[in-house]
Amino acid sequence: MMVEVSKERAILVGEILKKHIPMLPVDYFVDTEFYPPKNASKEEITMYFLVMVAMDHRLSRAKRPYEGYVDGKFYHGADLLYRLGSKKLAEDPEFFTADRLSKISKEDILGWLSISYKNRIARPPDPEVRVQLLRDLGQKLSLLYDGSAYKLIVESKGYLKEKYAEGFIDRLKIFKAFQDPVEKKAYLLAKFLERRGVLRVNDPQHKEVPVDNHLVRIALRLGLIKVDKETLEKIAAGINFSWEDDILLRLTTREAYRLVSLRASVDPFILDDFLWAFGRKCCKREAPVCRKACSEACKRIGGCSEEGCILRKACSAYTNPLLMVPEHNYVDTWYY
């Protein structure tokens, strides 16, 4: 597989987002519909996000979307996961402790995260994997950090990465849930915790966007990353990627967004806020807004106007339909 960053396209995209992103509100992740309340302790906040991010992967599969109603309101994907997480925190806060996590069962996961919807039970796939991830988290927190999630932050001393692997991102790699070489979950967790004021980052030069399928899809369509003809055809056909090719594709995507971030003078975590929402509401896998009318959902996150998608002038796929590819196919993973 050949994949490379387009520096010219990164500059173009960065210039557009430099004017756009600072106008958007910043999410501090304090909405109790999904997150711990403002007055929660640092330990409670850190443990909640550590647990939720550890399980935040591959919630929907083909023809089995993870969605349903909670207290009369509809939720889909990650929104449903974090809504159920917030309810669990309010009803059973002791669940979010190292001792309980180390003993969690498949029945615990299914009982917590399953929901009836449209005459079927919606639940995350691979509950056995999620059990392994949470047990591993609980056991190693007990063994290495006296059961305290916040101690991870204290001992990292405000650094994401350090020479002797003592930074926050470095330390997370001891846990199975955070061993992705592209560090998607690790950087997502760092973003949450920094925004909540629990993690204060002393080395912002080490920040990266957490690269998931939304961000790869956007990068391919914009032309931020270029792949060879065979790889483009493979993505369009939905052929499964190998572990190595998935890593290479996402690492190159991460580097492309680093250049965009620098050009736009935008913090990578703030850039990720926009990109993730843009991928869900605007540049969707099917029917992106540039191929239809600008939707209200896309307008709300600042992704389009009556003139169309804000990135249309920088988008390769806008003028070349062959580049309007879906996300690359790599399903069986807990990395993202």
C-alpha cells in the first residue's frame, strides 16, 4: 500500500479552518446527560472517562446499529454508550472502582449496555472483549496505582510523553484497552480530561488528534492523504484491511491533521471536536451534505451553510466522485 500526506492540501484546509473553528463553542464535557457533574472529584472524573473510553469502540455493525431510547429520548452509537454510562454513575457510582472492574462479568456488561429497540435487543458487539478490557483496567490499577485512576495523572506530572515513558500517554499503554499504536483512545481520554481541568498538559507539542474512521474518511475525501489506485479501489469495495495497513493509513492521517492543526493555529484536541462532529453530521459515510442539501444537523456544528459544505473548495472528492469513498473496512478491533 502507498499512502502519503499532501502538504499542499493540508495548507489549504488549514487556512479555511483557521477562520472557522475559533468561531465555534468549546465543549467542556460537563453535560450530566453524558458525563460526570461539575462538582465530581478528580478521581471520579478520571475513572469515569478511563472506563468509558476503554470501551468506546465499534458500537454498531452492519444491519445492527447500536441505538435506542433512554427515558424517552433517542440515542445512537457513542451518544447511547455515554448516556448509559452517566446513568450508571448516578445509580451505582461504586461500579467505577478498580475492585468492581476487576471482577466484571459478561452479564454485567450486557445488563448495563443492552437496550430494547424495534423488537430486538441493541447491545455492543464483542461483550467478551469489553469484559477483558475492563478487568485488565481494574486489576492493573489496583496493582500499579493503588486503585486510583487519578494517580496516573499525578505521576505523569502533566506530560503526555516523556523520555523514559513516564508521560500520561506512555503510562496508558500498560492497559490492554490503550495499546493501539496510533493511540486513538489514549488521546481521546487526554482530551476529555484536559477539558474537564483534571489533566494540565505541559507538553502541548505532543498532542495529536484521536484518529478514528470518521477522520480517515474525511482525510481521504479532502485529499489530505493520497493512496494508490489499488488501495482506493479496495476501500470503495469494502475489502478488509490488514492490521499493518490500517495502522499505516491512520498514522499518515494523524500526520496530515498535525499539519492542518499547525497551519490553522488550532489545538489538535479542538480540531478533533470539529472533525468528529463533521464526520457524523456532514461528511457522512452515506449521503454527505455536498451530495444533498445542507442539513440542519450539519449547520448546527458549523459544517455547512446555504452555499454548501465549508470545505468544498479544498475537497478533492467534491470535484472527483471517484474519491467519494466510504470508510476503510477494519471492523474486528478494539482500537477505535
